[in-house]
Amino acid sequence: MNKNYIQPDSWSIIEEGFNPKHVKSSESLMSLGNGAMGQRANFEEQYSGDTFQGSYVAGVYYPDKTKVGWWKNGYPEYFAKVLNAPNWIGINIAIDGEPLDLAKCNSVENFRRELNMKEGWLSRSFTATLQNFIEIRVETKRFLSLDIDEIGAIQYNITLVNNDAQVEFSPYLDNGITNEDSNWDDKFWDVLSVNHDQEQAFIVSKTMKTHFYVCTSMQTQVSLNGKVLKQNKTVNDAIDKIAFTYQNQVAKGDTITLTKFGGYVSDRNHDKNELISVAKKTLNQVFELGFDALLEMQKKSWAKIWDMADITIDGDVAAQQGIRFNIFQLNQTYLGKDARLNIGPKGFTGEKYGGSTYWDTEAYCIPFYMATKDQNVAKSLLEYRYNHLEKAIENAEKLGFSNGAALYPMVTMNGEECHNEWEITFEEIHRNGAIAFAIYNYFRYTGDFSYIPEKGLEVLVGIARFWYQRASFSEAKKQYVILGVTGPNEYENNVNNNWYTNYIAKWCIDYTLKTIQKVHEGYPEEYARIMGKTKLYDNELTHWKQVADNMYFPFSKDKNVYLQQDGFLDKELITVADLPKSERPINQKWSWDRILRSPYIKQADTLQGFYFFEDHFSTEELERHFDFYEPFTVHESSLSPCVHSIQAAKLNRMEQAYEFYLRTSRLDLDDYNHEVEEGLHITSMAGTWMSIVEGFGGMRIKNDMLSFEPKIPKQWNGYSFKVNFRNQVVKVNVCQGITHFELEGTADLDILVDGKQVTISPNNLVTV
């Protein structure tokens, strides 16, 4: 099966030719979202072939009871399921009584599907000969509105090619849906009502256990050759489904069109007793606007997003398509409008992983949103964690921690831990460090310290208390150690003294102590409030400092590198280059026992620390550690290639940096991990952005200034990007041998370029 079937195009994801083996992959790749809801690119008409139906409402989930053979104390009660929501896109079609089903047609020709990323719509066209030998031409277009984000729109055109025929449209709403990944085959939805009013239909349902109320709605209209038909319909309603049926005799060569608006309103945003009236009002609004006017609004909204977020690449279509695909999907997933939401690892493209929030948000996504939106969007992501602080303290208490120690969850919807793989839930505690690092990173980039005394310091105190309690004193080493952990490399479980975990634990305590002092000196009222609320005393700070100052870091004098964990050199150190390709990916070919004993690294681990804390180490130290660890890295995590691309660029290894960039940017488009049909890797897409801006562009914050060390792969003629830095927009345009800087702002801005200070002025091109 050809995985690389997507056509090269700088602004679109295009599939040409109908191949049933590609259907599920394309459903993922061409998913639509608008931050409030999303859907896989399922066909509107029925399809009896292999498909993965998926529609999702942001923030609506189900707590699927944990299924394990042996219950352990502290185990999460449930795994949060991203819920497959009622289907509103469905349109059954029959031509002279013969159903349209691409899996059963005599032939499907000229099949073309396009996800237009520039304008935010999905189209499909094909010519099909049905089993009754009637030939039809179908053209569809659909989108989820950014402007009215509880609504989506579909236009479905059928042209009769070789015969007159009766065309039957049956648009429907269906609440009889299930998740593919249910633990107990539970029923997730309870239908409360099914009704209709003229050309509108509504299903009100609620989730079991969590009691989210959702109204799924639709409004439809039929046109012939562009002229609206006023006609009777048949209504078929059942306990969990409602369909309208329109029948029309259509002449050969004529085009009949069904326009359908639909979507969701939920009690997350409206009174649960008002859902139908809100849905009616929304449908009336978009119906009055019409499909074309709503589409024009969509194009303008995407143009505004692209004006700030676009990265252009000159001379490399595959690279250009890759970065735009990543930026597009990030914006479809999260726009920063709702502070209760976060960036799920699959976004609106699949169900795998459950939950809406991982450490990926803090480690990878916040830099993207800080630079391409404004600082309030990043601040909302930080506040999301502040709002879950009490739950993080509860999570720690369940594991035996006390005194306000906070352990943020590995996976969550509401702050409560809901990931149920023991070695990750309880051992992959480095996630706590990423949350503290994001607070530091936000201040470093925005210069806005106000968030820290208002909310951030309370989070830092809870995290520092956790690290203080989690470390234990080793009499043998006369230092503090952290035992029984899993680092970012999930191919090592239950190890002692993972270097990255120990390093970020020490850093968290040191940074919290420094921040407490800064708040004490500059914000005395907030300091007094926080000290009273957290009951923090000076002798506790002294104990923290003792742990941080005496943290143990495994180091090999022989190799002259920090060891990923105490036992790393006990492994049989065979590099990936000497691993037969037939045994890759090892997570699909090897037993877990064999993986755990191997030296193979799923993603940056020690090198993740060198990425976060680059200024703590010399370039020579980075090079030494990169040369030691990268050859053992199998990059079987979507979060791996981006960090390695940034570091390879820093080391001037541009060919390697470019290869890693292509790997991260086209991870899903080229299906490197053979799993794209399950959904996309949304959070790692922010790492693709970082690969260009921080990797090739060399962007850092140094001496409280923006700093760039631009480099360019030989495969490119040039590239450009924009960053919003402290409410001034800097445009960087890098060509072979020369870089241009432009400033959209009101005042001069000093930046560093290759270590030298340069002043850029508004609307004045500076060339370096």
C-alpha cells in the first residue's frame, strides 16, 4: 500500500484516485476543526467499506471505568474518553432507488479530495456508475465555521450524466454512535428528545456519568440548477435518529444540490434547558447568511490567521506543505478562545490517548501559541493548570504526598489523573517540571511577570514541594536521588535517577526559591497572601535548598556524558544503524521486555534537558551528548524529531537538521509510524514550527532580547516567518547568505543577530 499518496501542493492536501485502502488515512489527514468541534473526513453518504466514523465536541468526555487485571492503590478510577459525538454530516443518497455507496459502485472515476488549508474547507468530486448503470457526477464542499463555531456547512451537488432519474436525498442526525476504544462497551450517550420544526431537526442528548447536555441540529434546503425548490419531505424519526427525505425527478445534465447546516450546542456554553432555542437561532442566522456568504467569512478568518502564523518556504514543496499542514491543524484544534480547553494529542482527528491535556502543551505548544497569537492565549494555557492546582494536590495525596505537594496528571480532562498505564501514570513525573518550565518560559518571552504573583507562584510551590518529598537521601552516595521513574524515553520504565528528571527537579526547586524572593521584594501584598495560603515557612525553603544543592546526577567519566539513568551503560549498546530495518518500529515488532532491556530511546530524554536548558551547557557539551544519544534514538515518538532537528541546526549539521525537519513536518502526511488512520499527532506539530523558528531561525531570548542565528538548508532558496514578541511583530526572511528583518510595531526594537545587536524600526527593512 502506497503511504505517500498525498499530492505535493503548497496550500492543499490532495488525494487523486479512489483507493479504499486509503480511506481511513485520508479521514484523519483531511479532518476539520474550529476549536469548538471537529470531525474526521468521513463521507457524507453511506459507505460500507472500512471507515472510522468520528465527530467530537470540545470539552465533552466520558469517564470510562479503568480496566485492569490487578488493582493498585492510587490507580485512576477512569480513563477519560474523547467522545464520539452524534453524527450531523450524514446524507444518504439513492438514484432511482439504488443507494450511492462508493464501496459498491460499478466504477468510481476522477475521484479527487482536497483539504484547502488556505481557506479552511474540504471538497470531494468523483464520477460514479451505480449498480443500476446510472452515471452521476458528485461535487461536495464542507467546512466548520470559525466565526460561528457551533455550526458547519455542507453543499452536496449531484449531476446526472447519462440518464434522467429520481434523486433521493436523506439528510439525517444520528445519535446511535459508539467509540472504537470503549473499555466495557458502555453506552456513552442517553437520548432525551428527537424532534423537528419545518426544515430543522434536533436531537438533545446527555453523556452518561458526566452529564454534558448536547443538542445536535441540522437545517436543509434543496436546489435544482441553483434555484431553491419548495417541496414536501418525509420525516423518519426513531429513538436516536431523525432523517428528512426529499425526492425529485432530475433530467440528464441537470444538477441538484442539497445544502445542509449542522452542528452542536452544549451546556458548557448555554443553559441546558435552552439548547434547542439556541440551536434554532444559530441555524436561522447561518441559513439567512447562506452557504456562500458563510464561506467568504471563513476565507477571511483563515486569511487573518495565516497572516500571522504562516511560514513560507521557497524551493521545497514537500517542506512547505508539511509546515502549513502542521500550522493548519494546530489552529483547527485550539484558537485560545476558551480557557477551559487545551490541546489534545489527537485534537479532533481520533480517539486514541483519551484526555485533552498532556505535558506536550507546556513543552511544545506554548511557544507556538505565544509567538503566533498574543500572550493572552499562552496565559490561558497557564491558567488552565492553575485552575487544576487543587486536583494536582489531590493526585499527590492519593500517592502519599502531603503538605500541599502537587503532582499534575499525565493525562487529564478536569485536573484529575485519568491515565492508566502504571509506569507512565505514577513514574513519568517529569511532566511536573514541564509545567513549571512553561511559567518560566512565558515570563522569559513576554516579559509579563504579573502572572507569577497572581497565580503562577502557587503552582511552583506545589511542584517544588512534590520534588522535595519525591527525592530521597542515599547514604551510599551522600546525595539526593529520585528512584523508580520513567523519563521522556518511555522505553525505560522504573529506572533510578533518570538524569532529565533529576535535573528538572533541581531546576524547579531553584527557580521557585528565586521566584519567591522576587515576589517578596516586588509584590509584598501578594507575597503575604501566598505565604498565608500555602503555609510556607523559611525552614521549609531551607530543606528544599538542601535537596536541590545536593541532587545526584549519573555521569560516566569514561564516556564523558551524563547518563540517561544509573544503569544505561549496563545495556548492550548496539546503535540504531546496526538494527535491521525489518525489526523497526520496535514498538510494533518487539516484546515490551526486549524493548526495556535495549538501549533504544523513543524520544529525546537527556537531550530534552539540553533543549530546555541550553544556556546551562556549552556547545561542546551538547555535541558530545548528541553524538552519544542520537545514534540510539529510534524516534518512535512524534515528539522526537523536532528536538533533534533544533539541536542539529545549533551544531551546524544542516543535512541532519533538514532530515529531522522533514520527518517531523511530514510525520502524518507520509505516515512514518504506520498509524495515521487512528488520527493525527497534533501536539508534536508545534514542534515542527519550533524546528524552523528555533532550529533554522535560531530564535532564542538572550539578555531579555530576541536573538536569531539564522541558517538555511541547502534544499531551500529561502524561508520566512513572523513572531509576535511583546506586542510587536517581527518578520524574518532568510535567504542563502542574507537575512531581512521587518518590524510591525510602534517603536524601535533591539534584537541580536549572530550575537551582535541590531536595531530594527517600524516598516523599515533591515538586512544582515
